[in-house]
Amino acid sequence: MWYSIDSNDGDLAKQTMKRIMDAFMPKYVGAGRPLGMAVFYSYNADTQITTIYFSPQASSLAMQFGATPFDGDFADMDLALLVGDQASIEHLFPDID
């Protein structure tokens, strides 16, 4: 299950992303650097909301930051990798061209 956090405060979103990046690495390395463990984000200019998405293998990190389950669809979303292996994009989203 994917998890997400929304923030409509640009500075708070940046601070949260920095904290997530710092907390991610020890968990990632300790888990053996799995391709399925990654964190992504998107920014909606219309609503000015930054959303951070935790892959299923990053669920313990998601819980640490109070993320909630995300059962939406990533179609037509402009996601950027926040932290994790660049190859995780193809691993987690094999249908993306």
C-alpha cells in the first residue's frame, strides 16, 4: 500500500522533505537498498499543494511521518523522485513510457 502526506505550506513541505530524506537513508541501506523502496513527490500549482508519496516498502518511514494510505491513481501525475534509486521509477511504474 502506498502512503502520502499533503502540505500547502511551501516552507513546511521543504522541511518535511529534508527530514524524510535524512530518515530514509539509514532505513534504505539497512534494508539492502531495495529498488521498491522510494519516496516521490508532486506539486500542484493550481492548489499549491505538495504531496509526498511513500512506496509500499517505505511504509515504516511513512508511518514515522504520519502519512495516510493512498489508494489513488498515479496516471497523469507529474512525480519526481525525492529519495531512492533512480531505477526504482521503472521498477515501481513499469507501464510508464
